[in-house]
Amino acid sequence: MQRITIAKGDGIGPEIMDATLKIINAAGAQLEYDEIEVGEKIYLSGNSSGIAKESWDTIIKNKVFLKAPITTPQGGGYKSLNVTTRKFLGLYSNVRPCVSLHPFVETKHPKMDIVIIRENEEDLYAGIEHQQTDEVIQCLKLVSRPGCEKIVRYAFEFAKQYGRKKVTCFTKDNIMKQTDGLFHQVFDEIATEYPEIENEHWIIDIGAAKMSDTPEVFDVIVTLNLYGDVLSDIAAQIAGSVGLAGSANIGEECAMFEAIHGSAPRRAGQNLANPSGLLQGAVMMLNHLGQNSVATKVHNAWLKTLEDGIHTYDIYTEGKSSKKVGTQEFADAIIANLGKEPVTLKPVNYQSGQEITLPKYEKRTPAKKELLGHDIFVHWNGTDANELAQKMDTIGTSNVKLSMITNRGIKVWPEGFSQTFCTDHWRCRFKTENGKTINKEELIILLQQCLQNGIDTIKTENLYQFDGKMAFSLGQGQ
Ligand code: NAD
């Protein structure tokens, strides 16, 4: 027996969890359950994290967590528990298979069989946001080398383990040259270690368009957190329904399994919801726990039930489906099919030893990091960048001088365009000339000068080079 933690969540959560547990128990899952309460009720009781301290203890003790979707209340102050769990427990990899069930579930993409592997801990989901001026709020996009290495290596290991032929990387590194650029660079580095697996890179916008149009050309897709979130909902929906796809969140020690969809509050309490997403999550969990024959039995019975045309409302099609059923009846039909295999759809056969363990991340020798200047961000209500440049004229030292002003990243001084729309959020770049390096004292002098001259500084960023390589972006138009 293995002890796991479960949470029934909100909205349709309790119904789909009950259905899922009924099916896996009937299939002979060797599991004992500790149930914890998370989500809306906990949030609204004044706990902004949506989970009590004792519940963390249970999750960490059991290491494996099967979680139904939860509702994050709208409005400020509530942090998404899903994101918190993934990050607290180091669940760096989010695996989302999206497979067509043609001809039994309506789809325009009969040959689609994609696994989206989404980075799960960083990117814009770092959740670091600040309002800095009346008009501008920022969200920090953080991308790390260990984060990229872990997820990219996981994607290639996954492809190897499950006999997949190709890994495609999606980024937007034509625009975000530093952050997405690092992801792409790490992808290229790690791909060389897997010569037997084809690899390719697509810019996310055209890649997403291609995936929505001809998903059958993709196999395993690896991408950053936000892109993966959006892409996997699209992939699940075009494969048949968001209600069909499950998700495994894998870390070095712990793992969490769930459906990819949310709590669908409008469908709650009506015995309508499709439990397949959470059931698929549970199948991945059983495989992860080494209970492969149970995972195989449940998955094949589920395929057989879909083949029989027994469908919940979201996948029911007149003429194609034989019977429209509710959550409970769908679960009972799967239970009745336990031990059977699909006839037309390909049966699955989970093998043992499919758990993926990565080598520990090894820190590299730190690079030589040198300072070349500072970006000082300023809150200023004027509209003419030349006027701001004049105001900043008194700021500077013999080492660093104002070299550029941008507004929302576009260069507005020197030689800006009068057509460029400007907000009240300005970046003033102070740089040394000819690559001369400085120390941080310069920044203190600049900030003191700003203070004395009534300039409202809102934040600063250091301009570094690492091993002589410039490590900051130019201004657009520079
Ligand atoms: P949602 O995924 O909950 O539902 C969108 C629509 O998809 C539903 O109205 C329904 O028509 C359909 N749908 C989703 N799951 C279905 C199922 N199992 N069976 C049949 N139809 C299904 O998205 P939303 O409405 O944007 O979000 C609702 C709440 O869920 C929000 O509070 C959101 O924060 C939360 N959420 C939670 C998770 C999670 O717990 N992992 C993930 C996403 C959203």
C-alpha cells in the first residue's frame, strides 16, 4: 500500500475526484489516502495561501499529491495555490499529454499525439509584480539556467523513455533575447546529448499557429511556463476537450497530479463534468508509483468506454456518441470495462522503470562579472524626452554619463521620434564609454544626485558583462 494525499478542491472538483477514486480503487490501486482541504474555503477564511500549515506537512510526508481543481478567488491578495505548490515542492516539470481519440471523440486533428512539457517554476509565474508609476506596472520574467537545464533535459529523457521521435522547443527569443534566448541556447546544448532524437525550434507565435492547424507534425514540445500554460489548453481543446487532459507535476522528491482544467464552477454540483482529466492525472500517478498494471487497466478501460460512445456532455456528438452520461454514470461505465481493451484505439501498456531521474544540477564556475553602468528608472509626468534629458543633465560622473532614454523599451532620446507614445515610466541609461568597468559606488552617487535634483527614481538595474559578454538588452531602435 502507498499512502498519498488527496484534495477534492472546488467547483466540479469533488465530483470528479469521487469518480476518479472509485475507478482506480475498483481497478485494484494499492493506495491509502490522507485527505486535506485546500482552496476557496481556506482562502475565504482569511488564509491568503489557500492551504493550512498542517496540510503542507501531510503533502511533504506522503510525497505524492492527487489534487482536484480549485477556485482562486478573483481580486488582489490571493496567491494561486497551484503555482505555490509547484514552486514550494520544486515540481519543475509539468507534463501534459494531448492525444486525439478519433473517430470516437470529435476533433479536426485525427492524428494528433502531443506531449507538452511545460517549465513549471519560473518565467512570469515568479509572480513578482510592482506598480511603479501612475501608469505602469511591471511583472518580472525570471528564467534561470538550472530551470532551463532541468526542463529541457526532462523533455529529452521523456522522449527517450516513451519512444518519442522529436522534441520541439518553442520560445520568443527573437524578442526576449536574454530570457527566452537562454532557454533556446540550453535546448541547443542539451539536444546534442540526444543525437537519436530529432530536435527543432519554433518561434512561439508561428509555432502555436502551426500546432493549432497541423498538430500531427509535433511530438514532444518543451517550452516556458506561460507559453506552456496557454498551448496545453489549446492542445487539449483541439484534441477533443479541455476535460480530457491530465497533468503530472514532477519534482526531485515530490509529485502532484491533476487535470489541466480548472474548477468550472458553472458546471459544479450537476453530475455533468467529465472526470477524464483528473483520471488521466491519476493514471500518470499510478505509473509514477510503479503500479503499472493498474495504470494500464484504468487507461484501457477508459479508452474502451470512449470507444463505446459513452460520453459526457462536453464530448457528446449526435450520431457519433451512443449515450450521453453524467460524471457518475461515466465512472460506472469505465468500471464495467475494467479488464477490457479498446478495439480501434491503440491500447496502452505502462512499463516499470519509466520514472525519470535527472542528474543533479551542477553549478558552473562563476563567470567574471563586470559592471558597465546602470539603468535608472524614473517616474516623470512630462511628455518630451528632450526635456527629461535636460533635467538629467546634472546627473552623472566622470565615469558614467546619460547615454539613452527609453520609454516602454523604445529609444526616445537621443533622436527619438515625435510619434512615439510615452507613459510616465522612463528608463535612463548611464553607461561608461569604451567598455570601461566601474564599481557600485557610482550608483550611490547617481541616486544621491537624483534625490537632490527632485528626480523620482523608482528602480535601478545594473548593466553587467559576464566573461566580457554584454548581458543586457539594447533599447529598441538603438
Ligand atoms: P475552467 O477550466 O474551470 O473551465 C472552463 C470551461 O471549460 C468550463 O466552463 C466548462 O465548459 C469546460 N470544462 C472545464 N473542465 C471541464 C470538465 N471536466 N468537464 C466538462 N467541461 C469542462 O476555466 P475557468 O472557468 O477559467 O476557471 C475556473 C476556476 O478554476 C478559476 O478560479 C481558476 O483560477 C481555476 N483554475 C484552477 C486550476 C487548477 O486548480 N489547476 C486550473 C485552471 C483554472
